[in-house]
Amino acid sequence: MTLSKKSILSAVSAEPDRYDNKALARHLGVKGADRRTLRAYLRELEDDGLIVKSSKKTYREADALPGVMVIRITKIDEHGDLIGEPESFKGEGQPPQLLVREGPTSKKSKKDKGVEMTVGGRALCRIKKRDDGTITAQVMKKLGDGPSEHLGVLYKGGRGWRIKPVSKKARDEYKPNSVPKDAEDNDLVFYRSSRKNKGDLRLADILRTVGSANGAKAASLISLYENDIPMGFSDEVIEEAKSLKLPKLSGPREDLRHLALITIDPVDAKDFDDAVLAHPDDNPKNKGGWVIWVAIADVAAFVTPGSALDEAAREKGNSVYLPDRVEPMLPHELSSDLCSLRPHEDRACMAVRMVFDKKGHKVSHKFHRGLMRSHARLTYAEAQDGFMGSPGIAAEPVLDILQNLYAAYGVLKQSRAEREPLAIELPERRVHVNEAGDVTAITLRERFDAHKLIEEFMVQANVAAAEALAQKNIQTIIRLHEEPGRDKLQGLVDFLPALDLKFTLSDRVTPKRFNRLLEQAGEKDLAETVGMAVLRSQSQAIYTPEGAGHFGLNLDHYAHFTSPIRRYADLIVHRALIKTFKLGDDGTTTTESSRLKEISEHISTTERRAMVAERDATDRYVAAYLEKQLGAEFDARITGVTKFGLFITLDETGADGLIPARSLGQEYFAFEEKKKALTGVNSGKTYRFGRQVRVQLKEATPVTGGLIFDMVSKPEDGKPPKGNPRGNNKGSRGKRHKRKRK
């Protein structure tokens, strides 16, 4: 290679921070006296501001990124490639978008298959610039979450400004290094903790202010921010949504507007993504059988692979439902308008026609893509009144449709009883929040046959989707729920004898066995206690393109098909059905098929963070509601036992709180894991999991959702734990003293 400034710039540009003086000479084949010329060229290029020398004496272009950087994966582009950006970017404008390569770092190593990355992941990467100007980031090492941002409340006390973290897990406050000039008391701020301390406080840097902790509905805002849930949509996404129009009847899209489909949803629902219909089967070979239609919003007709809408939906993964708001997966223009199956309006749909015999066994299914029109929008309560023969104004015009639906449900209940899925019935509470952000009430959600009917119809539609694709050997994203692991089950087995109940591991674990246990618990008025224990023993359901089976539902094939407005997994399944059954040209792409594993992992994560955010927001609102009742007493149940205290749930509101172990009495209470109890080491007095107790509210912290209680109920009699940990006998003290001297 000829030595010149151009050849030097070309080498430095292609691999920034890769070459020092000697390495560059080897790369360019420079020898002898030409080394002096190389050094001269390098000085001139530096003086001209075209290249810069790093602290390690390597070179890169003046405006180029460093040769090695920490990159955070931000998205997947329309080609299925990972796109990332520098974690710390100090240049002007928007950070550059880099093409991330996961493959082997060395061509020589056949065993090096590279590191798999997902959206949100961090990696140490080597930066390279291609001839076409594309900047690539070759993954060298996968990194952890790294220095993360935290959300806290900035307040001014007697000793100056402090930051109180909003997380329940955080125990310490921080002192800000500096405070913005326009800062106000109780501002919500993002901060990053420092390694340095000032006195007994850790220092922190305030990164930005996001509103006031005193503002209306701040509890939800805090929960969304704390759990890294994207909020809102970009202008590009909104504009794309506004430009969409209802598809016309053409090609494989059928006219289904003659079908008397209706929607049944909660009273406060804004998006209606499923409609149902049932009628007796007129096939003489299927006497007593039923035909059931389930029509679902055709989101795939509007959200196409690689579009701005698709990228936004995939990043969110799912909608998040909080007490006072919904953070939707899709913009309003779709979620509550063009994709919402509103009554008496034409809407695009994906529908499945299922035929069942008189015992509720599915005989056949077929998927259709069409244009439908909902004949009515009913709430669960209105539908239930229609089932019971007391229809209101809304249900009266569709009473015959409701009666058919209820009759078909009666048939499906037979096959459900045969299948016997896991039947854990735990009370579900609803937090009512007004426009001012105040909690006005906390009520139990009523559960009707109307709820169960819709759930069973949706389960059958989901099964049909999974079976239809499996029969064609099409890989898609399925809902996998594996049977419980032995470790979790052992905890349940060890705990139940304390309630005079028994569950063995010698026989195969099935939903039916759990249901027999729950029935026995109900006879002892322990249904909720044991129900929670059984629920905690279960595996976490996940999305995956591999495996099959749903333990809880006792099904061999199961996929999510019925809620594409609020779940990205369902949209993937819709696209697979479209492609497999030739229902349009907007089905699964080759790129999407190659990324199913990565997408599955991502949306499993977004589902978990949504659940945490929903729980956290509810806890904060409940804490604000109870803050005015400090000192009040409540009936509660012990729902968790740890070495540091008892977790309790209030009967009336469902609020969760903690009773610290140190507040239970003068003696030390030891944690007995098998009994799930705290027991006095001298007296044997015991507080056990599942017990009904009376508690007094001592402290409520709305910003974290934390509730601290004192125990009012007396402990039950029992025996001191074996070994007498921290007991008052001299023998145990002497042993501890001897161990310290060794």
C-alpha cells in the first residue's frame, strides 16, 4: 500500500483507535526510512485537525467516535438488524445510530459464535466505519445494566436539599451535588448516584426534572418512569396512525357484516378488540353442537412490519393498565378508534369460526379475514342481566344473541370441567381515582358468568390459532406455561402441614391435584391463603417460539391471538395466520421470522415490567388513600413471612403492608421457613402465614406506596424453634463467644 495522507486517513477512519504509530506502520507496510515520513504525516494531520491522538496514543478522525465504546441497543430496524447508540454521547445533535454486529469477533475462532443481544442490552463494542459510511459496532463483551438512572423526590429540609428515592427497595436518601435554579420542593427528578459521600449521605447528580410529586396522578407517572415504560408516541408514529384508513373489501377479505357479533367488556373499557357470536349447528351430523365465532380487531392491516407504528408497538410490547390511565401499545387513533370494534361501525377483523359438539369438544375451526360490524356494546353487568332474563335497555335488542351465547357457554363448560384447568379464584380489587388524582373508593371486582364466558371463548380462539399453525409446522410466538419446579413445590409441601393440609411430590403434579387441594382449603376457610401459596408455587408464563403446552390451562397448544390492540405477541400470531392461510400480503416477513426468539424475550420482559408498574401504581394510590387513617385498625391476613417481618393484606381494600419483626415484642422472633412463621425463641409464641389478624396503621408513604403496621392480635401458642437462635440460655451465648475468638 502506498504511503500517503489519504492511506493514513483511510486506515484510521475504518478502525478508529485501533492503530498507534507502530501498528499503523505494520498495517500500511511501512519500513525503514519511510517510518520518518509516516510520523511527519501524522503530525501534519494532527496539526490540520483531521485526526486526534487518544490517551493510549492511538489515532482516529477528529469527528469520529472512539474505537471502543459502550453501546446500548435501542431497536430492531426493518431488516431485522440491531441498532444501537453510544451510552455516553457528548457530541452535538442526536447520538449516531450504529449497526450492531453480534457475530464472532475473530474469523479464526470457530467456537466463537458471538454474543446474543436484545433491545435494551448493553455491550462493549469495537467501532468500525464502512466504505458506504455506515458505522458498525462489533460486540466484544456483553455488559450488565450499568450505571442506571433512578427516580426520586427532591425536597428541602432543615439540612438543605435531599433526594428521597421513590423505590420501596431504597433505604437511603441522597444529597444532590447541585440543584437546578428553578427547582421546587417535591419535584420529581431523575438522578444518578455517585461513589462519593458527604458525611453519612451518598452524593447524587440530578439529571432532569419530570414534574411534581404533588401533581394529580403522580403515582402512575412515578410507576411508569421507575419501570422504564415508554410513554406517548413520536410525531412520526402519530402521523402514520392518522394517515391510515379502513381497508376495502377485496381479495381474501370477506364481508362478515351480516354476522350478529357483539362486544362484552368492562364498563370503563375504551378499546374493544373482541366480538362474539354463537348459534346452534345446523349440521345433522352434529346434533346439539354449536358454532362459535370470535372476531378480533385486524391490527395487522394497519401495523405493518418495519413501520414506525410497528417499531413503537414492539418497543412497548403491551399496554399498561394503571388505576387512573392506560399507557397504550398503539396510539389512540388505532387503539380506541380505527381498530376498536365500536358498535354499528365497519371494522376490519380477523375471525375464527369454531364448531363444537354437544359435549363442548372442538370439532373444527377456520380462520377468516373480513369486514364486520358490531351489533351492540355491552358491559359485563348488562350481559349478565340478559343471561338471567332481566335485560336492560342496552341488552334488550340483542337478547336472543345473549341467550345463544349463554347456551353455547353451557356446552363449553362441560369440556372445561373434563379438562379441569387450575382453578385459583382470588379476589380482585379496583382502585377508583377521580380527575384530581384522589382515590375515592377501593372495591371488589364483581365476577359474573359473563366474565367466564368471554374468558372461555377467548381461550378456545387462542387454542385454535396455536393448533392451526402447529398443524402446518409454522413457528410463531406461543404462550408457554411449564409445570412448577420442584424447589417451589417443596416450599408448598413443607408449609401445608402447618394448616393441617397435605400435598406430596410422589405423584405426578397436575392442575387436578392442585384443585383438590384448593377444595380442601375452602372447607377450612383457607381458600385465599392456600390459593396464594399455590399461585406462588407456579412457573412464570412466558412468550417463546419453542416448546408447547400451558400447565395452568391444561392445554397442549396455546398462543395469544385475541388482544392485538394491547399485546404485541397477538399481532405476531395474526401475521403468521395471514401468511400461512393466504389471507393477505401483510403477513410474517422473513426478517420477523428470524427474530422470533429475540422478540419473545423482549415482550416477556415488557409484560413483567408492566405487571410491576401496575402493582406499584396501585400501592401508591392505596397508600395515599390510607394516609388519612393513621392509627386506625383493620382486619387483615398474613400473606408473607420473612426473617425481617410479616407481610399482610387488608381484607377490605386489599392493601399490602409490612409489620417489622422488631415490633412484634420484646423477645427475638425467629423465621421458620418450613412453617412460614415467625416464632418467639423463648416463648414459642407464633405468627404464621395465612392467619387472620388485627393490625394498626403506623406509617403510610404515598411516594413509595409503603405501608407499615403494628400487630394488634396476640400470637398463637407454640413451641420455641429448635436450636433456640438468639435465645437467652447461656449455652448458646457461650458457643457464639467461642466462635468469635477462632
